[in-house]
Amino acid sequence: MKAVGINGYGTIGKRVADAVAAQDDMKLAGVTKRTPDFESKMAVEKGYPLYISVPEREELFEEAGIKISGTIEDFYDKVDVIVDATPEGIGAKNMEIYKKLGIKSTFQGGEKHDQIGKSFNSFANFKDSIGADYVRVVSCNTTGLCRTLKPINDLAGIKKVRAVMVRRGADPAQVKKGPINAIVPNPPTVPSHHGPDVQTVMNGLNITTMALLVPTTLMHQHNLMVELENSVSADDVIDKLENTPRVILVEASKGLGSTAQIMEYAKDLGRPRSDLFEIAVWKESINVVDGELYYMQAVHQESDVVPENVDAIRAMLEIEEDPAKSIAKTNKAMGIKG
Amino acid sequence: MKAVGINGYGTIGKRVADAVAAQDDMKLAGVTKRTPDFESKMAVEKGYPLYISVPEREELFEEAGIKISGTIEDFYDKVDVIVDATPEGIGAKNMEIYKKLGIKSTFQGGEKHDQIGKSFNSFANFKDSIGADYVRVVSCNTTGLCRTLKPINDLAGIKKVRAVMVRRGADPAQVKKGPINAIVPNPPTVPSHHGPDVQTVMNGLNITTMALLVPTTLMHQHNLMVELENSVSADDVIDKLENTPRVILVEASKGLGSTAQIMEYAKDLGRPRSDLFEIAVWKESINVVDGELYYMQAVHQESDVVPENVDAIRAMLEIEEDPAKSIAKTNKAMGIKG
């Protein structure tokens, strides 16, 4: 079985580690960490081999009583493919090292498409990454857009998309970011980079986006206005999305009227870390007026890209070449709506 | 000089009281209050005659050491026109009383257009209210939309507007409202009521809106996508808005990249209560792509409708029938950008 290594055991890395460990057609060979913090300690407690990415720090880990399995050089020897979940901008630098060693890798949405050369979404363009060496899994926001726009495009054909992305200011554990009490156009220029990012996996889609930051930590929220090629009803869209994997419909009238309530629902589902891997679309918001589809959705920024990383590994290592089969397999192992 | 009374000396009422007191062609005859709180005390300290709207509460005001000038019945005797700034839904009930007494009144955006019969925005439809008895000044959000859409319509003709309204969850002094950490589609259905509300003053405008609440208290933020009839450049729009009263352009690159920084700017301007009566449009956000104009703006929900109430009084009492002259006069008295 192919060995997967996670370089960077942080917000995304630790989640992908668990997701890989849950699959039966790949194995988790180890994870890397710079700092002997609670995450390092818990990785070892879970039985994940821990490698340190800065060899000079070995003593710090010893002092903290955290047993390491070696340095990053040892890590490279153990893995067939790397999930690079290092902070934004580091991945592209790491790619040079991976290339020299001949190790394949996925990267995260913080890296630039042009530097990695290929972007990935399980639904939009899985097949483009079959056998590929370096693949960038698009960001949480772009993944969220693709998850619903792809099935809508299949259903009715998309003429033009306008989207306003209301983004969380920081993740729940981040205490040094804001805003605390402000709305921040981010970027203050229009259009934002999210539209072109969607186009890296849905080539040719006509999409314009605007983006802001607001004082919340739980989820991003997207407002979509989609001009359609073909006439469909709101019920047709509801039916399509109800039958789309990794998308759930939620109803404000049933107590799910905000991102806070959706994340409370995720807690009750009993998922690891109370994550919500699916994109939640507000059923009441789905409406078609004058041939234009409107809807609102919520994106759990810490976890929606996790199953996509697993699928990307399958495509790159040619473990599975049928996207639907990979998606179904990942979903089943992780308890995600199929 | 005609006598103006403010019924409901709260967030809007106290601001309109000051604005009326600042004009030289109308006088403030008094304000009403239900509760002997700090606002009542400060109204008396400012020299505004205070009338109590619940006569049975006279003792409470006495106990609090707040000198009243009479009850609401006495108030009605003193005024030629009322600014009704009572809580949402009360105004329509009060209108029945005003009708019996033959007193004209403005109402606020919380009342329903159909109940009041006529809606007002200084720029969009001032002349429709000349001599009118009952006029509803549209809400802060609708006022914000009209302030920029009207000049853009004059400049280039509007084919269709799409707007996403990111609204503040509560005003700064409100401690019993939320959300604290969530994004709330509000309403969760699309379109929201803001589009039809704009149409009460910009008849025939093709506009669709979506709206949310977020955890901030300072300002609303609007994201606009405007399909235009005629070809104009971003510079044309910038030039038009720079020459539009009650609209200011702000630049993220000059330290005004968020609603918090814009309200800090308002503090530095030295306005009463640090209000920002103007709509702030982010200059960087103004862009024209494929015949469609994009921009972002911020709306100070507590104060933007205040000058509009003054203009509405002038129209109703036929003190001034030229909107541009009334707007200029109000602006000069209040120190607003003309």
C-alpha cells in the first residue's frame, strides 16, 4: 500500500492525516512538525510517526517529552506522496525539494496555481490529475464554489456567476487576527482572486467575485447569483443538490438559520473535531427569478478541502481513476454524505 | 417659523432633533420620551422641551429629577409637523392619531410603505412629497442604495442591479442582540425586501438584493453589481460620485480599509456623536468589467437618514420645493459634504 506523509501537521494537515488513516487503500507513514506543542504530542499519542522539520530542534522535542521518529530527511525516505500543508507560500519552495527527491505532492490553496502548475477539485477536474506529480487542491472558498457550481452547470448550463464571499476573519483558535468589530473589503478591489481561482479547475466558467472579512471564526458564507443557459426551477436545483455528494441542504426554519447553528449541527453529528466536510446550502435561499438562480451557502474553512486531498492522492498515484468511485470511497471512510 | 416635534427621542429621534435645531428655517418645538433615562435627562439639559408619551409615568420623571414640559397631548398642541421615530410598527399606529389631529408627519424605514402611502429619499423623489401629509423616509440601507444608485442611473442608465447587503448585527449601544459569532442570512430567502424598498422611491428600477447579519455594530456594508445601459469608465463613475452630495469616496490605501477605520475618520471629523451622515464608497472597489459596474460602500445605520428627515419636512411643509436647494441647506447646517 502506498505511503502518505503529511508535511505540516496544523489545521489542514492534522485533518488530512486522520482522513488518510481512515482509508483502506493508502497508509499514513508519518507527519512533520516544527514545534513541540500540543499538536505534536497528540500526533504521537495517536500513533502517527512524528518527524521534525527543523533538525536543530530535536532537543526541544526531547525536553517536552515528545518522542520523534526522526527528522524530515527520514520522513522523505518513508513516503510515496506528500500532502504539503505548510503555511501559505512555503509549499512552492518545498516543491523544489520534492522534485529533487522524486516525491509526488499535493499542495493547498494558499499556493499559487502558476507555481504548482495544476489545480484540483474532486468534482470539477479529477481526471486532469491522474498520474500527476504536483497538484494544488484549491482553497476552501474555491472548493465550496466548485461543489455547488459544478452540479448546477451540469443541470442547467451556467452563463455567468456573480458571487459575494463573506469570509470568517480568523479560525477559532487564532487569537492574533481580526477584525473584532468591522467589515473589511478584502481585497478592496473588485473582482477578487476567487473567480480566477475557480477557473483553474472549471476552465472557461464566467465568474466574478467580491470578498470581505467579518468578525466571525466559524465558517465562510457565500452569496451566489447565477445566470443560467437553460430554464430550470428552484425545485430542480434543490433536487440536484440533494443528490450531490459533499453538499447538504439546511433549513433556517428547522433551526439552522446561521453558521453558528450549522456548526452546532456538525457537533451533534459526532464528526472528528466537529468538522463539517460538506458545503451547507440554505434551502430557503434557493430561488430562480428571470432565469437567474440565487442561493446562499456556508463553508467550513478548516475541513472542506480534506476529502479533496484524499481524492487527489488517489488520482496522482493512479489508485483509482474514476472520480465518482474515489469520492464515494473517501466519503464512506470519513462518514461524509455521499 | 414652523414647529417640528420629535416623537421618540431614541437613536434616530435624538439625531433628527439636533439636525432640526441646526436649521434656520424651522424650529424644534419639543421631543417625547417614555422613560426617564439618560437620554431624557440630556434632552432637557440641551434645552429641548421634553414631553412624556405615557402620562401615567409623570411621577417616574419627577423622581428622576427630570423636568418635563407636559404630556404628549401638550406636545401635539405645539407642533406643525412630527418626526415619528418610535420603534418599528408603532409609527403606523400613531399615524391614525396624527390624522385625527391634522398634524403632518415623517415616519422611518421600519414602517411599511403601503401603510404610510408615500416613501421619500432626498435625491430620488423629493418632489413627490411636496405638500404631502405623511411621508416615510426609507431605511438606512435603502437610503444608502439610493444615494449612489441615483447618480449612477443619471450618469449611465441602470439595466439591472444586484446587491448583497452585509448588515451590522446590532447598534453600538445594543447589548441584547446578536450575532456574536455567526453569519446569519437575514432573510434566509432571496430576494430580500431591500430591492422592493428601493423601488418605492426609484420606481421601475430593476434590482435584486440578498441580505445577511454579521457580528459588528459600526456600519452596514453593501456589495453592488450594476449592469449599465451606456458605456462609462470607472473614472467617469468616480468623477460622478465625487460630485454627489452626501457621498464620500474613501481609499483603503489611505488607511480607510474597513468600516472601523471609516468610523474613526468620522470621529476625527468632529461631528456630533461621531456620526457619518455620508455614504462612504471604497474608491478602489469601483470597477467596470464587461459593461457592469462593481463597487462597495459603507452605511452608518444610525445617522444617514437624518438629513433626509430634514429635507422631507421642507418638502411636506413647502418650505422649499427645489430638492437641490434643500439638500444644500441641510448639508451646510449639519456640516455634511455638499
